[in-house]
Amino acid sequence: MTDPRKAIHQKIIELAKRLGNDASSLGYHDSIPDRGALDSPGLLELIMWFENEFNLEIEQEELTLENFGTIDAMASYAEKAGA
Amino acid sequence: MPAALYTPRLNNNDDTVRFTKCLVEPGTYVKQGDPVAEVETDKATFTVEADQDGYVLAFCFEIDETIAVGSVLAWIGDSATEAVPTAAAAASADSSAGTRTGTPTLKAAILLSQYGLAAKDVPASAERLSATDVENHIRAKGLVPASRTASVSHAVAAPSSPPPEPGKKIALSPPAHGMLRTVSWQKSDAVPGYLELAWDVAPWAEYAAAFQKQHRLLLNPLLPLLAWRFARVAVEQPLINSTIFADQSWQYEHVNLGFTIQVSSNLMVVVVREAEKLDQAAFVKKLTDLQRGAMRNSLRPEEASGATIGFSSMARWPVTRHVPVLLPHTAMMIAHTSPSGQNACIGATYDHRVLNGQDVVAALRSLTTPPAADEA
């Protein structure tokens, strides 16, 4: 199976580019909000894509830094959710 | 049993309209308030909206046909496979519509427009529907001025002459229609002014960062918290939460905060209703829910209409100044922008019929101060 982290990173790069930002150097452990490549609407778009990509429905209470703050965290969340 | 969608009256002098466009295909599921068709007269074009949820079964006329006001324009049913009533049933529906109400007087038509009502919704006490009939109906139902539902308030004045250079007509999408109606309201019904203040963003940024940490939020809550604060300011300064109607002030009962968001290439407004009742955490959660709902295209009509105050940010682009258009029937819209180095400003468009510059400056000054601990 393809590493989900690559797909997540690729999506972040794509969304960041629309805002004029470069997220290509974002590491899997780096904090996505702290790097500033995506603003809140951008992060929401990322979550929407994530739900569709991994066939998940995420409750708002789950939208925490622990679960979605890094690419690694997002990949772990998808794995735990059985996606 | 399918329900008839009637042809609206666009103005008091035209008893017929021209059917110009189907905005949905027969078989499409629509929600109340969704655009269904376009009709026009020499003076105005008008988007006819569904008056209930259901499937559009059929249109009763061909494009470019001239049709009588009050006749059945389309049928809406509970399922896409429902049979369309016969011509006789349509005629009967037209006829029964005609007996419920009379042609509105000019004053009644204006009132109907302001409340988003159709003449057929209001019982007439005589042959013509009078302003008194409409006022009685408004009082009995406890209605407030509306910006949704099929009515002449959505009519957009047609330009007096076509564009001077060759080109082609391209149909507007429903969101583009919505934006057209919004800006048309400001053009014809408000007296907009704009002002802005310099402000120090640091205290608010610190406040939002602490809130984000405390609630373990993924999303930066700065804009939702500013919007929440604005709703509180509107409670403290009720004039902000009012409009002008029939030469009188109309004080809204609740603070419904309209927040502009971008979904794909469309600009939308989501509305946090009764925002004055929400604490910060509940407000931030509600606004995030609405944004996700807009992205999923699953908002209910009341979640995208009925704003009494507005908030708009273009910080993401990053814009250093923008002058937003007032939302229909609102008096103040916050214009949040991106700080440029050490300099930041926050502004507001306001309806000068309702507010003066001093009112707006006072509101902005309150807004730029983060809430005290006991306010949260």
C-alpha cells in the first residue's frame, strides 16, 4: 500500500500553492499550523480531502493538534481509524 | 400530490413576464429557496426560487414564452417520478390561486417585497390586495423583513442598454446569483460608508493562541473569536444590530452573525444564529461546523441566510484593505485584513442611514480589545 504520508504531503503542497506558499520542505514531524503554509480555511480543505481520501467522517472534537497537527499524526489517525 | 410553483409578479404594471431560463433540469431535487427559473420583463430580471423542498417535475412553458403572472410555472413533487398534473389541473390551480388573493396595490407590493412574501400567500379582504391586508398578515405571523423566498426583492434592475462591445451571454451559477442579489441590495437600499482604524493585533493574537492551546484546537480561532466579540459588541450597541424599514428603525431580536467564507471559487455567507446566546467555545465550534457544512454543500437554508450583522476577512490572500459589501438588511460588516509588517488596520462598511462614524469607531474600538477573563 502507498505510504499515506506522501499523499497527505502532496495535498498540503497543492493547497499551500494556492495561497502562494511553498510546503515542499514540510517534514512529516513538522507542525502544519506552525509552519504557516496553510491557514484555517486551508486546513479545513485538507481535512475535507482527508475524509474523502480515507473514507472517514471526523467529528469536530477530533480536530485537534494531536490528531492532525503533523503529517505523521494524520497518517496515524487514518491507520487507527482502519482506513 | 405535486405542488404548483406560480409565476411571480415583478412589478405592478406588468401582468405577463417572459420565461427566460430553466436553472435546474426536471427531476432535480431542490430545497426551499433554491433558484429554479428566471423570468423577466422590460424592466427587471428575476430568479424564481422553490417555495418548498422537492423534485422539480416539469416546467409548464417553453423558454421565451410570455406567461401570465400567477399561472403555474412549474410543478414540485415529493418524488422525481410523480405524475405531472394535467393542463386542466394546472388551470384549476391557476384559478384557485386567483381567488385567494387579488392584485396587490403598489404599497402592498412594496411591503410584500420587503418581507419576501408572494401575493398568493396573503389573504385579500377585497378585490385588490391592500397594504393593510399585508400588514395584518405580517403582524399575525410575526414576520420580519426577509432576504430569501421568491419575491420582487430579488429583482435586479436590467441595464438600460446592452454592453457596447460584442460578446456572449453566459448563465450565472446560483452562488453568483446570490452575490448579485447581495450587492444589488446595498446599491438600492443602503447608504454605505467605510472607515478603518489602526490596531495592535498582538493582544488578540496572544489571546487566540492561549484559547487554541487550552481547547487543543487544530484551527487558529482568531477570526471566530473576533466574530464572537463583534456579536457581543452588537448586544452592547444595539443600533449595530438594526436596520431601517419603512422609514423606521427595525431592531432585531437576535444577533445573527453572517461570516463570509470561500468555498472553491464561490464566496458564501454562513450565519451563526442567536450568537448572543453562545459562549466563545460554542461559537467557535458552531462557526467551524458551518464552514464544514458549506464545504460539503449540506447547509440548511437558515444556515446561509438571515444575517443581522456581518464579518469578512481577506487576510488569507493577504489583502491589506478591502471594503466589503453590506449583507442585505444589515447595518455593519467588519472588514478584517492582513497585517502589513507592524501596521494593521481593521475596518467596517456600515449603513449610514443607521449608524454614524462615531458609532462605528466605538464598535471597532470595543472589538479590538480582547475580552476580559470574566466575559469568556
